[in-house]
Amino acid sequence: MAGPGLYPVCRFFSTAFAPKSSHFYTPYPDECESLKAGAVWAYEADAFFLQLPDMIGNCATDTTTLYCLYNNGMSGAPNHRYTNNRNVWEQMKAQGWIFEGNTGTGAFACVPL
């Protein structure tokens, strides 16, 4: 549900990496509009709403950090994983996944506790 400080999360789908397909989610308006304008990702809808971290990458006290990692096409298709577990985030980075988020905190978005 929309509310103060919440951003719609655009949901995209692509079959351009056949035989694999992929979904991608972003709460960032500029990224959403850029992907909508391209030919690889099909915009499906706004899926839900999220808070974004503040300018230094921190989440509000009533939320927890959501991390996003990207496989950089390691499996032959782009793939993103989302977790709120810092240990999982660290393990995936050690396996070569690239984090997408604040460079200081790693925060991609903020989700309710």
C-alpha cells in the first residue's frame, strides 16, 4: 500500500536470455524509467512499495536493510537475489556476486521489521 516515504517497486521480466528468463525489481525511479525505455526488459507493473535508505545508506528504525546482489550474468542470464541477512549477503559477495546498494552500508532498500 502506498504511503509517505514509500516508493513503488517496478517489476520487469525478460526472455532475452533464452532459454533462461528473469525478473528484476527496482524501487529507483530513474532505473525504472530507463528500463521501461529499453527493449530487453518488459515492464509488468508496480509490484509493491518500499522505503529507501537515507543519503548515507541507513534505514529507519522501524525497518531493516534489504540487500541486493547481481550475478553479472555468471549463469548465462542476469539474476538478482534479495536478502535481509547480512551473513548471506557476505557469502554471496565471496562467491562473486556483485552487490547493488549503498557503498557504505550495502543497503538497497528498507523493509518493515
